Amino acid sequence: MKLTYDPRYNIAYIRLHEKVTEVETIKISDELNIDIASDGTIYGIELLNANEQMQKEDKGKILVINEATGEQVEVPLSLK
């Protein structure tokens, strides 16, 4: 998985898989698009107005949690 951010357009993209096939982009809302293949595989999630969406409640940090072990890693975002 890879998270990228383009400050020129304020867009973040969470890539779950490399695109190896054609995907359809489904608009979920004015600020969220999903890239999905015909077999149902989700390839990515695009966040428009990313600064607002990613820094609200989490104070600009991503918390990665291993549910099996309880281990947590906090990663600060520098989106501004």
C-alpha cells in the first residue's frame, strides 16, 4: 500500500494495488473517488481536498494498528 499527496491539487491517493488492468473510477462524493476493476478489486482511493480530510480529527497523523498484536505506529503527515 502506498499513500501519495500532490500539494499542487491538494489530492491524496491511497494505492492498494498496482494497476495491472483497466479500472473504473466511481465518484462516491465530491471529495472521494474509488478506482475499481471489473472483478471487484479496489485499486485505489482518491481523496480530494485532502488536507481537510486527513488532518481533522487525527491532528495530521496516520495511526497504523496491527489488530492481531496491538502494535501501533504513528506517522505524522506534513501536508501543509
